Amino acid sequence: MTKYQSEAAPIFEASKQRKPKQLTQSAKAKPKNLRLFLIGSILPILLIATWEMLSRVGVFPAYQLPAPSTVVSTITGMAIDGSLWGHIGITVYRVFLGFVFGTAAAVVLGSLVGFYANAERLFDPLIQAFRSIPSLAWVPLFILWMGIGEPAKITMIAVGVFFPVYLNIVSGISNVDRKLIEVGKMYGLNTWQLIRRIILPASLPSFLVGLRSGLGLGWMFVVAAELMGASQGLGYLLVVGQNTLSPEIILASIILFAVIGKLSDWMLKRIEIKALHWQDRAVKS
Amino acid sequence: MSLVLEQVSRTFGGKQVIRNVSLTAEPGEIIGLLGTSGCGKSTLLRAISGLDTEYSGTVSINGDTAKQVHKATGFIFQEPRLLPWLTVLENVRFGLEGKKEDKNAIARKYLKSVGLAESEALYPRELSGGMAQRVAIARALVTSPEILLLDEPFSALDAFTKMQLQDLLLEVWKEFRTTIVLVTHDIDEALYLCDRVLMLRGAPGEISRELAVNQQGPRLRGSEELTKAKAEILADLKLVVN
């Protein structure tokens, strides 16, 4: 509540000063962002350049660590012959479906457990027990039950996504400020109105944090799922690279994972910033 | 409008916090509940509001003794308690029902009367403490409560903002003639604002003394009468040795 603490400032001045300040800030923001970007790029560029040079000179044997240019040409080669899009497409599709199912299950169970003390007593101990099992340990069981087809992979990803989303929903709901709920009660809101008008918006930040870490785990689990048996996908490329002794394919796959993972996280981040613009936060990156 | 308390007591875990408090508020009266911390002032106010229902005795608001939040009451808390995801205007119209345009019109009227007409689009994080508490006042007034309950509403503010808002409260009162119950630990505030000051003392808290402030109209801060009354109260609280 410290953000409400008063400064002795005159009451109206604060609002009048704010606008011009923000304008200058956003005008300055672009060059500043560009500079930060340049500073942040120095090391990676140096590293890649050195790597390229050392590879060409022959310090790194090509069958262990191919040059960056080789990795890039592997990616462009796959892009040109069209196989790249199939791999990316199927992997994104698996993560997306797993993410949707895992999130849906987490929203239903998380809301029940968050809102109803009885549901918490009933479900939470079991869920907490399941949580302590490393999710990858389920893999053999899922393969046994569902084979190595799509259902097993998507289930695995969903299991990975479920826990962070569930935990954040539950903690978001149970940490809603009691004082704000009292405000609602003073206006005679009933339970459903309290949920819709106070508890949901107040727990939204926590939910979004859960979504982002859930998505991160989704990407982790798609690798595991595709390693265990797939005929297409970025994870399958890892296996292919290993079996054909082509490190450039492995590196290409890793880079693609990094780029797409970051891209999906960035999209969620945009949504988060849009939805939580009211928050009192300094960090916006 | 009527507000009558009869033999209100409240026990927390076997320990009695307030005992047998009875009072009757006249329509349009400003009553101060004054006491040191821990004497049960806020507990009593929460019982009146209906936010707390575990008390014994009766609180009758317009003859209704149900232990629940009553439509005729509004509450201003010690902190502004604004909903951070709503703008100032949306916060003020929070308790209203009906069409959006109507709600906005009413909310704007009250925002204007607390001097924040131009700040309606700001979010709570952009407000100073004084502004936020003004919004909270507007939000409490917007449903036209007949009884306004205030729980140390200005205690977290600096001295200047506090005086401004005390005057604002008096202006609001002149306009709407709301019955007000004000919990405070600030003797000057109680004497400046209230028609009647009830002093709560002891553990469990009981009304130890009732002091009518007969001075009408705009009171002067630090006037001779108020200073005298203050000395009396301090002596009563045994904080000053005569």
C-alpha cells in the first residue's frame, strides 16, 4: 500500500506535470532502446565472428562444431526445400494444443481450488503430491497408454503446462487483498459479483505470470516429447542430427527453438503489458 | 434516517474488545468516536457497517437490525482502497447500478465536488495520497448513503492534506447532510469536525464520556473553546496531569 502514501505535493500539480514528462520519455525511448540493443549485440557478434574464424582455420573439427555459416545454410537449405516449415509447423501445433489443454485444465481446477475451501481440501493435497513427480517421469507411462502418436505428446506438454498455471491461479486468487473484497462487500456485491469484479481482475497478474512460465515449460516438454519418437518436428531434427552425425542440424534446431520460443513468449508479454497497463511497475521490457 | 446501537459488544477469541456500547445518532449529526489505539473504535465501526457480524447486541439502521451491510451506509477506510485496475472515474462509479452514461454522470458530479473533475482518466498509481483519498470519498458518497462511516480516514495523510480534506468533508456534509460516524485518534480532528465526541476507553472499550461541541458554523482551528475542550479530553484520558 506504500504507493498510496502521500507526498506533500500540491494536489493538482501531479496530473499536470505528468503529460509533458511522458512525451519526452517516449521520444527519448527509441534511441535509448537502439543503444541498449547495440551494446547487447557486441558480445554475441564477437563470439560468432571468432567461432566462424576458428572453424574455418580448422581449430574446431567440422564434424563436432560446424561454422555458424554452415548452420545458417542448413536452415536456409531446409527452408528452400520446404521441409523446415513442416518441422516448425508440427512443433508449434503440438505446443499450442498442449498449452491450450493444460491451461484449460489449470483454469478449471485452479478456480475451484482457489474459490472453494472444500475443493482445496479435496484436490490440493493430491495435486501437490503429483507436482513433486518430475513430469518427464510420466513419459514411459504415456507411451504405454497412448503409443508414440500425437495424443501422448500433447498430453505430456499439457502436463508440463498445467502445474505452473494452476499454482499461479490458486495463489493469485488466495492472495487477493481482503481489503479490496471489503470494498465490494460495502456495496452489497454478492459472491459472483465479487468474483467477477474484484477477485478475477486482482488475480489476473498472477495468472499471466503462470501462462508465461507454463509456455516455457511447454517448449521444454515438446523437446522431450519429440525426442522420444517422432517423424517430424524440431525435436525430431535433434535426433536426426545425432544419428547422422550432423551437428549443424542439431545447432539449427536449437537456434530455431530459441527463436520461436522467444517469439511466443514475446507475444504473451505483449498481452500482459496490454492487460496490466494499470500496474505500478517500473520494468516494461 | 436513524442509527441506534444497543448494548453492542464484541469478543475476539475469548477477549472482549468492546462492551455494551449504546448510542443514538440524530439525523445529520457528526459523531466522533475518539480513543487511544486498541480501545475498539474500529471494531465498533465495523460492527455498525455490517462488515463484521460476530458482535452481540443490536445495530439498528432505519429500524433494520439485520447483521449485514446496509444499503444506507457508506464506508471510507483508512487507506483509499481504490481498485488499481480501474480509472478514477470507474472507481467512483463502482458502487452504482444502471446504464453506463447515467453512472458516469453521477460519478462526475461527485468527482467535481471533491475537486478531481480533471483527473477522471488517471489510474490509482498516478495519484498522490491526498488525491486517492478524495477519490475514496467520492466513491463512498456516490450511492448517496444516509450514514457515512469513516475509519481514521485522514490519519495516513500529511498535515496540510489532512486539513484540506477535513474541510472538504465539512463542505460535503453541508451539501448532503449525511449522518457521519467518524473514528479517530486525533483530538483536534474530532473537535474540529464533530457535533458530539464519544470517548472510548479501557479494555474492553466502553464509552467513558460524551462531549458535545456546541460551537456552530465554521470552527477556528486552535480557537480558545477547542483548546479548552482538548485540555479536558487530555485530562480525562489521564495523558496530562493537571
